[in-house]
Amino acid sequence: MDLEGARVLVAGATGVLGGHISRALNREGTRVVLAGRDEEALDALSRELDGSSTAVFEAADTEGCAALVRRTAEEQGGLDGLVIAFGVVAFDTGPDSEGGIENAAVEKMFQVNTLAPMAMLRAAIDAVKPGGAVAAVTAVTAEYPTHGMAAYSASKAALSAWLTAARADYRARHVAALDVRAPHMDTGLADRPLAGTAPGNLPEPHPVDEVVDAIVRALRSDARSVAFDPRERKLTVR
């Protein structure tokens, strides 16, 4: 994918990871459309990035997520890329999670981590132009399900599986589909769980900038995945 001049929607742009991705794409000359739930934060990031367009969405609104992609394509005169960089976490450990986390927290996590991204990705099949790309940040736990994070692992694995199965639909339209199975990063996400407490044996957080650099390289080369080897602590674009 040629990033210079490309129209790319970054959903979750006001998060730590999404903000880093937006800035990196802006440096590549990409026309970034910033989407998130915090309008003030979106406006601040837009000013930082030379007046990038913004859009507000709520991950709890599945149809609204799909409509965001269609509306952005219409407003921008086309869409060349979609990057999904939002999510939440819950842990099966901690004083408030004896016997497992509550169903309400699991349902919210699947809504945000699985159903909302899938709605955007489905809309992108028709909205993204040939030669473009879609990317979803899943997690290393999609490939390596982790004790104490069972529900979170499942929510990310479901999105990863959907993207793998749908890749043929994108390929038929000459659109690359990228699965970013990101490691635990220094974004502070683990400190803001929906439920539970982060286990004490979480690995050392990986630098966000290294993950973002891999994402940009993967988008540029139409790669299928950014994978992480927990033993080697190495990111691989392939």
C-alpha cells in the first residue's frame, strides 16, 4: 500500500497506541481520519496533525461502527485504509474476580474487542478501494491464550479468526488484510481493566514505538500479519 496521500481511518486514535499510529502515518504523508469517543482529545490530536479530519464513534453501537466506515469513505471521496486500534481488557484474577469475572464485563469486552471491529471490517470490504489495506490490532493472546486472561484471549482470538477467514473477500477486491497480534505494551491498558487485577507475572511491556514501526512497515508491504514471539521477544512482519 502506498501510504503517501492515502486516506486512512484510524479507529481508536485517541488511545495511546492509536495516537502513535496516527502520528506515524501522518509522517508518511497519509491523510489520516481520526476516530474515537473523546471529542476534545480528537480535536487536540487533529490540531497536532495539521487539521486531520475527525469522527466520533461509540464501540457499544455496532451499527454505528459500520456506518462510520461508510460515512468516512463518502466524506473523503473514497477510503484507502482502515486501522482498528481500540480495545479493553479484563482479568480473571484479583479480589473481585473469584470464580471468574462477571458476565457483564465479558459481554462488554466482546462488544468492544470483537463485534465492533468486525462491523467496521465488514463495512470496509466494500468501502476500501483496490490497492488499499485494513488492519486490526488483535493480541499475542490470540495465538497464545493466557491463564488469567481467558475471556480477553478469546475476544482477541475471535477477531483474529474472523479476519483470517475473511481475507479471501478482501483479496478478491485487491485489499490487504493485516492481523497485528501485538504483545503487552507500555500503553497503560493493563492498569485500566474492566474487571479483575493484572497478574503479577505479566511480561515486560514492549515499546509502543517498535510495534507501530512494524505496523507501518506491514501496511507498506501488504503483509498479512505482525506476529510476536514471546520467548524471543521479537516482532515479525510477514
